[in-house]
Amino acid sequence: MSSLRDGVAVTDSLMSEIGLRSGDKILAVNGEPVPYFEDLAAKILIGSKTIDVEREGKKMTVNVPVNLIGKLVESRRKKAYMFTKRVPSYVGEYDKKFKMDTMGGYKAGLRKWIW
């Protein structure tokens, strides 16, 4: 999941309880890389024991509880997602290396406010 430059956004409190944080870059589940974001939840739910993450430049392992599925069913029947792709907001000037006429925000008229 190298395409997720900014990591994942943890949207389920149970995922936070087991130790995942927004911004974590998921490196592997049970020691095996997960190539596609869309496969992440299934890999974690189907018999995972560990999740290897990179957090603030440091690699670490999050242990998954044996009863994770039961806890999810009990706590969150309404929520559909455990995580989403993290997309940070940027405020400031546009990077001059990009063509301004192709930038969505620039085309929409967003500019840096100068007091």
C-alpha cells in the first residue's frame, strides 16, 4: 500500500483500542504485505494476529486480539468502515512545480489569504 503516502485514517474506535492510529502506514498483516487498500479490512478480520505499521518514521507491531470480530459485531453494527484513506488538508501556497491550470483548488479560485 505504498500509494497511501499519508497512511490510513482510523474511523472505528475498536481499531484505536487495539493500537492503530490515524496516519499509520500499514506495512503488513501477519508478516505479509497487503498490496491493495481495498483488501486491508478483510486481511485484518480473517485470522490476523499482527499488523506491522510505520508510525512517525518508526516501525512497530500491533497485536490483534483473538476476539476482534466478536468485538466489532457487538460495538459497531452501523459502521461500515474501519479505516479510510487519509487525505491531509493543506493550507498555503501552491507548489510552483505543478501546472497551476491543472490544480483543482487553483481552478476553483482558492488562493492564499494575505492579511
